[in-house]
Amino acid sequence: MNTCFPKVTQPIQYEGPKSCSPLAYKWYHLKQVVGGMDVFARGLIVADKLMEEKAISSFVEERYSSWNSPVGQEIMSEKATLCSLEKWVLENGEPTLQRGRQEMLENILNDYILG
């Protein structure tokens, strides 16, 4: 069973233009390719594989791990003030900036899309 899209348990069916189901084809022509739906379906397959294999999530967790620190939690809970943050920087020094590694992540994504 698909863990990322648990409601999708079987192939999407054609139910006609009056269908209220968000998981149904409303238009169907035997000899016509529905390009938009095909691209959408391919995107869901890629997204599911990315999520299942946690291909990017470890980078995201690492990149934003400082939000789990005490000062990060203070900021997230909106308890931090400019004065408290200035005091933190004076005591701990400037935070070290991390590279986002965007090009590498784009290459990983492209591997999944084209793979």
C-alpha cells in the first residue's frame, strides 16, 4: 500500500463529468492523451518515491536543525525579542551560515524526475 497517498488504493477510475470524487477522471477519450493528467500522475509518482526514500528530507532536517535549539525554539514560539537575540549573539557569536546546496538538491530531484 502506498504510504504517502493512503487514499489511493487502486488505479484512478473514469467516473464521468458528474462525478464528485476528487480521485476520478471526469473526462476520457480513448484516442486522446490527457497530457496534463499524465504529467500530474508522473509528479505524484516522483513525489511518492522522494518521500518514501527520504531522498531530500535528511538535507532539509540538517539545514533547519538549528530551529530545534533553545534559541530556535524561542524564536519559533515568538518569545524572542530583538534584545534577547542581541544578547545571545554577543554571548555565542555570530551563527555560522550553512550552504543550501541547491545545485546538488536540484540534481537529486532531476535524477528522480528523469530516472
